[in-house]
Amino acid sequence: MTSKTSYLIGLIGSGIGGSLTPAMHEQEGRILGLNYVYRRIDLQALRLEPSALPELLVAAEHMGYDGLNVTYPCKQSVIPLLDELDPDARALGAVNTVVLKDGKRIGYNTDWSGFARAFQRGLPAAPLERVVQLGAGGAGAAVAHAALTMGARELTLFDSDESRAASLAAELAARFPGRIVKSGGDLRETLQAASGLIHATPTGMAKLPGLPLPAEYLHEALWVAEIVYFPLETELLKAAKAIGCRTVSGGGMAVCQAVDALRIFTGREPDAERMFAHFQTLLER
């Protein structure tokens, strides 16, 4: 464990005024006995384009920041600006956590590990023989990597952009030899034979309400894992619970990626359950 007790951390992204990550980090940091300050660096509020990212990283280093979380639209564009990449971040081609230390910038990805930890917490011993995933964007790439890392034997990806799903499936098949990774087909038919469904599109968010698939495609033998967390109970989760599916909300991933990032920044072990309880109170506000 490090003897350092003061940390200055930032979140770089666009339109992040409503992010709960700063409050989660600061409260847990305080409980761990740290002087922990977490600032938003909002491109939208600062009227900056993503092209300002190189200058923002230099400014953060000059101002003594110890680390940065990075979110939309900078998770890919930050990579060429880093000195080192964790193997998972390199495989995913996306970084959401950057440590600034000894003049070096080191990139990590805690989206995938956050999803895996939340899944194992919320759906222990869930079968992973055949998994269907909706969404093959940035978040989709992270959670698909997590599903295969946890042992999914067969993963079928669906996306409104079929070429994006096919491209991600090819990448994952190369990264996880011996697994079956494919894209597209008949969604209803594929789900009938599946053990679980991962939802990784924005549908169901407060600003994009609705279901990402017809409710009648669900069946009670499926588990359903969501990554949307605002609201915590999406239309998909309501429909799945109504027919008896086991479910896990997107709140778990939001909390667990923060748990993993805080550990990377400080070397301390955060209390995931405590952070989850704090997250619930933040959402209720």
C-alpha cells in the first residue's frame, strides 16, 4: 500500500455534468482516510472540441493531477497520447482510466472489469454457454470482452450497424480462440436457444426510453444483464423480471468500474458494497 494520502483526479468527457462518478470517488476516498479531490473537466461546459485533449493532458500534468478518468468522446483518441497501455486496454482499443505518475501516462480499461465484477456479484453462477449481446459499440466491445473472459462459450452480437457487429465478432474470435463468436441472424431464434442476454445499447436511458427488442422475445430461462443505469430499472429489466428472468442492472457496472479505477489510482482497496449503497442514495436524489 502506498503512503501517499492526497489525490487530485479528473474526469474528461463531454456533457458530464450529471456524472455520479466524482461523488462516488470522493466519498470512498474520504472513508479510506484520503484527501481525495475529483474534478469534472467537461468539454461541453468549457466549449472545447475533443481535439483539445492533448492540451488538457499537459495541463493536468502541470496542475499535479494524479490520474484521469476518460469518457465519451475521448476513450479512443486518448490512446496515442499515452506512454503505456494495460494489455486489456490495448486489446479493447479503449481507455477510461489514466494514471499520471513519474512523468508517464499509463492507460487502463475498467469498463470490462467493472462489468465482469458486477455480473459475478449480481448473477453468481449464471450459465454462460450461449450469450446474446445487443450493441457492438465502445461499451459493447468492453462487455463482450468481459463475457468471454468470464467463460462464455458462444457469443452472438447484434447491432443496428451490421458491419460493426461483424467487425467486433471477428476481433473477439481472434482474441479468444476456441470460442464461437458470430454476429447477426434471427434474433428471436438465437435468443430461444440462449442462456443469457446482455444489453449494451443506449435504448432504455431516460432520454431514449423504450425496449431494445420485442418483449415477447424474452423467456424465463434467460438471465438479462443491463448496462444502462439511468434509470436503474429500465423497461427491459421490468419486462424480464415480469416473466421471472434473473437480472442485473447497469448500476453494478457503473459502481464497479469506479471501484477498479479508485484502486488503480490509490493502491487502496475500496469497499464495493459501500460504494454501491452510496450510488443508490445518489440516484435517489
